[in-house]
Amino acid sequence: MRVLTGKAAEKRVRELAGRASRLDAVEPRVRGIVADVRRNRDRALLKYARKWDGLSAGQPVRVAQLEIRAAWKAASADLRSALERAAVNIRRFCEWQKPAEWMRKNGGISLGQLVRPLESVGCYVPGGRYPLPSTLLMTVIPAQVAGVREIRVVSPNPRPETLAAGALLGVTEFYRVGGAHAIAALAYGTESISRVDKIVGPGNLYVTVAKKLVAFDCSIDFLAGPTEVVIVADAGEATFIAADLVAQAEHDPETLAVFITSSRGLAEKVVACAKQAAQDNPIARQSLAANGVALVAASHAQALEWANRVAPEHITVARGDVAAICSAGSVFVGEYSPQAVGDYASGPNHVLPTAGTARCRGGLSVLDFLKLITVQELSPAALRRIAPVVTSLAEAEGLEAHAESVRVRCTHA
């Protein structure tokens, strides 16, 4: 991790603002996998699962309910308690997020919206370097709150901790597959896995590319990864700032870790603390060496402007700066709001946009599992009042039948 100032810092901000997911390198290979599963269904899915997911010959791809329940019983009391408490917080936040149905009447025109869940979703839970039961909570709970009827979880070689989280939430469809082949199975269906309306959840580069390739045939949340952390501060405890940088850096060697400040002295302290904290964490150490940087801005206003240009997945700012943040996946406020709390238990979702996608959307939420369907009803008098507007616009567009569909009613009203 290094300190950059002046033109070097500005150049790095431009680079970060223009970053994109590095998908091109693996796209040809992923395209072949997706096409194979789409064409050959289970035959291809099982081939890849045995090659990459640890699925043994004859082992069913679907995890039995007995195995899921056994994982819950075998989990430690501490893990069960942590999962339960986190689930309560996540579920409550999703309930707060869920939009309401409404109808409003104005001059004989009734307008409103219906809120309807998707019929089926696929939740991708990574299972590589670490078990991620928290991701199962973050993807399944908002789907449940939305009222999704069919929830399918896929995870390569799922660990007992992840299965235990599935047991807690009552997951009935859990498949021990991952990677691009799992995404293809969810998007197009196989003999073992029925297709879904939408796929959500983070994953590695192969998963991300597969989501991109199926996105016109099956809805997805967004393309995500690797992890990103930005912290903006001109004062504060350097060890706290460094701890957040290192915590996110241990996710992946490709993690982007950025500290932005107008204080050169604080930047140097944070870099020193981060290097010290990452000494015994090889992944974090590698990540900070490759992608860690402290950027020294000319002013606090410039620091915030840089942060919005970067549009990071996670950002930490002071309370007084929250109003200035317009592009970020999730905002953490003040010194005692570590980003790890959001990763696990506070309630907001940890499936967040990366690679600048936060410029156009926030993180996964209950809204991703819902459809807002508009409703309108007009009285005869209301139709007559609005008819001139409709017919004039229809005629301007050359759509005479549109205009006539209004006139014919007005003559009978």
C-alpha cells in the first residue's frame, strides 16, 4: 500500500473511475460452458460439478433435507445463535424496505401500484476460499420477505456452516454446484434444476461472466466483484481505518482498498497500520500490495468528490459527509461502524455493486425480488376530460387507432 499525492493521486482516481470488470479474458471459455449446459443439461452440469465442485460419482446434485437439518444440529451453539440474530436483523430491514401497494383518486382517475413477488429465484452462494453462510442469509431472506414461492440455492461443495444457514431459513432446494455451469442451469434449466426468473448473488469471475451471458434470457441482479473498500477521513484513529481496509482486503487478492484524506500525516499512519495489521494475513497482504492506496487530496471537498467518482462498493465517512455521497453500494458512518458489521448482521445487504456500477444502482434489496405493476381506472367523465390530450398526442405520432380507441368511448359515454 502506498501514499499518492498531487497529480499522481488525481491520475489514480481517473483510473479507478474508469475501471471495469475484467471479463473478456475468460468469456470464451465461459460461453462454451454455458452453451454446453444449455444444450446437454444434466449431462454437462454433472460433468462440470464432478470436475470442479467435488461432486462424487453417484452423489445427487440436490442436497437432501436430512443433510441440511443435520448440519444445523451439528453447528455450535454460538454459530446457531449468530445466524439467528443476524437473520432477525436482515429480515426486519427487508420488511422496512418493502414497498406498499397504493391507490389514489384524482378527478375520476384512480391510479396505483400492485406489489407482486417473482415466482422463482436462484441464489448463488460462493463456496471457494471461505464458507459464506452470511451470503445465504443475504440472498434468501429478501426473497422470502418479498414472497418468492420457489427459492433455489446453488453453492459449490457447500460447507456445513452454509447448510446450517439453509436449515435455519427452511431452504428446501439446495444444490451442490457452482461456477458458470450452475448459473447456466438456473437460467435454462436441466433435469435436476428447474429454471428461475432471476439469479442473484456474488461469485468469482466465471460466475460473473456467466451472469452477463445469460442476462437476456434470465434476469440477474448485477455483475459484482472483486470487493471494494473506500474510507474518507481527515482525522480519526488510524488503527480503525486500517482495520477496515485489511478486513475487506482479506476477501480476495484483487480487492480494491482506498483511503482518501486531505491529511498527509494520517495517510502515512494508516498505511503503516495497514501493513502491520496484514502481516499475518497473506491474502490481505497481497491485496494491499497490489491494489491498496492512500490518496491525499488538496481539500476535504476534493476527497469527497474523488470518492463519488470512484463509486465504491463500501464507503465509510463521517456523519456530516453522508449527504455528499451519491454513488456507493453501502455507506458506513463514523468510527464505530466497521464495514464487517454490514457484511454479517446489521441488516442491510452485503451483496453490493462493484466496478463503478454504484453510479446507477445500490445493493441487493427486497425490491430485486418484486414487481411493481401499475393500475389505472377512469370514470366516463374523467375519460372525456383527458381525451383531447390523448388524441392530440396519438395523432402527432401517427397512431390513429390509439386516438379512435378514446373517441369511440367518448361518443358513448
